[in-house]
Amino acid sequence: MLARGLARNRAREGSLTRRARLAERAVPLIVAAAGLTGRVDCAVAQSAAPASTAQSAGKELSGDALLRNIACLEQRLRALEGKDAPEVPGKANAAPNSAVVPQAEPGNSAKTTERPDTAKDPCAAPLITTTNKELFTLRTEPPPQTGNKDLFGLVPSPVDGLKLGAYGEIKYGRLQNHDAQGQWQNGFDAHRFVLLPTYEITKNVIFNAEIEFEHAGAAFDADDKLHGTAEIEQLFIDFKIVDYFNFRAPGIDLVPVGVVNQHHEPTLFYSVQRPELANGLVPTTWKAPATSIYGDLGNGLGYQFQVSASIEDFGDDFAKRTDANTVPPFPQRYAAGIDGLGALSNSRPVLGDFRQLSDDVAYALRLAYSPAFLPGLAGSTSAYFTSNTTPRGAYGDTGAPLGRSSLFLFDTEFRYRVANTGLELRGEFVHITFGNPTNLRANNDGDPTDNVGKTMWGWSGEIAYHLPMGTLMGSEWEAVPFYRYSREELQTTGFAGTDANTPTGAGDLQFHTAGIAVFPSPKLALKLNYQRVIDREPGGAKSDSVLGGVGFLF
């Protein structure tokens, strides 16, 4: 009795094992049958299949074919269990194994394998065919994206060709308020948040944009005290032709001068504020209505040549522009766009509504280099020229009209990371020449302290050292202590105009900036620095600061 009981148990175990094996063999068939409706999200990448394939599969697996395949599936399952199969529509009592393709005998691989006639045996047709197998292919990776030909987009999008990046910076700390006799005050600024959408219209036609929100707001608002901006900082379409020649269609673009104006994301410089030369001598972010050609000439040499709307010697409120696109009529006063205190910071042309105050255009050329013979070195040299900066209807405080005045700007900069060390060196030099200072508004506005001479110039030098901090929170951290010295002279000799020429020395500036930037990732920077500002005005600049910041780019 015991022996018979054990035998029955073994038989039951064997039956269960066989059923388990049958279930394993049936799973692909069940998945196929379920997939005949055509869509298994997350497991089936139907979107990756060509349109023709999807259409072909849809035709093969619709209607009667679906019913036939389900019946054939049931028959095969019963055949595997050794039971009689039910009658299948369109098929009289076929042998259970008639759909099984005979295998070649071992050692006789050249022997032709006979296949059943599908006209007589409807179940002989495979459930998964060359036209529908794409529907049942499991994807472990997302569909491939097209090549990254964009300028800004950093994060791939589910929509092929569309990318979205972003950068921004938060600032906080204590600083001296020059207009409060140097009083130290606490402060906070959600300085900017910028979206970087790009779209690949075709493989070689790329849309690029930069949408910026500054100072945590979009307008003046008495209720929540917002005072910020929302603006289009860049907007253009690139036509990628060949490596050495490409075309950028007319749009809003950065003027190609220096490196910070071209690449001003906060993870690319170490101080909380942008480097000093980029805050006036080069009026970052310097953008203009423009078009350009650019390319890579090989051996680490690239270029960009741009034609843009000229800068304007008008720095007042937009509402003061007349409908005739002139400065306000005399005797109203208006602020200069170029002066000996802010350099070119208020001279950028407007970007919309056909409200530019000049018909003049400017020309800029930038050559960028990163020679292979000196790894770690990169730099650029730029030139900008406009034949006229004087706006329509310009006049001095006496009412006398102001004539034309040209401007030429030269910039050269370098960045050098010494190979196999943490040492990094940076430097920049900027020089501006005015064609006719007599016609500059600052020299004819009745204010003797903001006058401009024949030239302006500035230079800076920076030293930094990269210190690995090891792995923290799953990423490699790095600390970069740095020191930068900057020197600017915005009020040189060569003054000419109707004003008395008694500058206070506020345009003769020195900046000492020291601090540290910590990078938990190349996409994130935590910053802290102290800046000492020195000028020659009575009582000093009264503009020192201790600031912290968070900058990100992704």
C-alpha cells in the first residue's frame, strides 16, 4: 500500500511538472495572442516600428485571422497535454501534431525539412510573422534619439528631436550699499531661471531658444512686490551645412565677444557674480537682432562672423522713445547709454516691435582656439565695430544736435588648465575706442562726473586650483578655491563735449575677489566669496560684499 501511495504521489508530481513545463511553453503563445490586439504598453515598442510594418501587422491580425489563431492556440495547448483538440474552423479532424514542423535528423542537416500546407492546415501558419514580430519585441532601452545638433538643449525628451535644458542662480549675503553711504545690508536675489528649448526640425535645421526669468518676477506688482523680467534672450534657427560653414538665420543672438557673454552659465565661472569685465565693458548678456555664419576650421580653430543691430547711446526708459523712434524731444532729458560709470551696460539695442533708434548695423568676428599641441588651453579673440552709436534725434543739454560717433571693441581671453595638475589660469583684456567722444550723450548731459574719454579698457587675471573631495552622496565632489584681480579704467583722457570735465574717480576701479566654489556635480556649484572694490572717488567705492550662491546647469 505504501509503495502504491508513493507511486501515485510521484505520478502526480510528474503531472504537475509536465503542466508547469507546458505553461512555460505556452507563455509566448499567450503573449502573442494577447498582443494580437496590437498594443502592450511599456513592454512593446510599437512606436519604434515603421508605419508600414504596423499597417501590415494590423491587416494580418484582424478579424477571422484573430479567431483562427486563438482556436489554433487552444488546439496546440491541448495537443501538448496529449488530449484531443477541438475542431478548428476551416479544418477537419487534423492530427494534433500536424502543425509541428519536423526537425532535421542529427547528422543530416542538409535534408530538406517538409512544412505543412497552410491552405490545408490553417493552424500551420505561425502566430508571429516577419510583418508583426516587431510588435512582440520587448525593448529594454528607449527608442534611439537623433544626433545632438542643438546648441543649448541638455536633457533628452520623449519627443524625438526636442530637448530641454535649464540653468539658474540664487544669490544671498551681505553687501555695502553705495547709495546708503556704504551701509552693510543683508540681501537675497533669485537672480535668474532660464529655460533652453531646442528642436531638430530636420537633421540639419535646428531651432534654438533661451527664455529667461530674472529677479523672481515678470513685472512690477504692488501686491506681491515682484520686480523682475521675463524675456527672450536667444531665438534663432541654425542651418548645419558643413563643419566649416553654417548659417544662423536672423533672430536674437548673443554678440560673439569674449567667453562669458557666449557661455555665461553659473557653473562656468567660480565667483557668485559674473566676472567684472562682463558687467560693463562687455555688457553681458549682450544680445541683439542678428544673423551670422560660423564653423570649425579644424585643428581646434573655430569662427563666427555676425551682423547685428548696433548698440545705442540711449539708456533711459523704453517709454521715452517716441512713436517716430527717436529720443524724447528737447528739452526733456534722457540718460546716456554709454558713460564713464557703467561703460556699455545700458547701450544694448531693443529686440522687438521695430523700436530700434538707429538704422546702423554692427559687425563682430570671434576666433576661438583650443590647440592640440597644448592640452588644457582654450581661448578666443574678438572684434566688434559699429560706424555709429548716436540715436535718432540725439541732442545735448544745450539742445544742440549730436552727430555720429563710431565704436571699436577688442577682446582677447584665455583659459588654461595645466595638464596632470589641479592648477587653472584665466585672463582677459578688453579695449574700447570711441570715434568722436564729442557726440556722446554722457559728455553733453550736464553731469560732469560721468564723462567719457577717447578710450575705455580693463583686464583681469585669475588663479584657481581644483581639489578632489572624494565620493559624497553618490557623486564625485570637487572644491575650487580661487582669486581674481580685475582693473578697469572707464574715464581716460581725450574728453570732448559741452560738460565740465570733473570726474570723481569712480570710473577708475580695482576688484579683489577671493572665494571657493564646490561642485557636487559639474551641473551644480555652491559658491562663497568676498569682494573688495577700490576706486578713486572721495570716501572710496563703498561696494564690498560677502556673498553666497547656488548655480546649476542641466
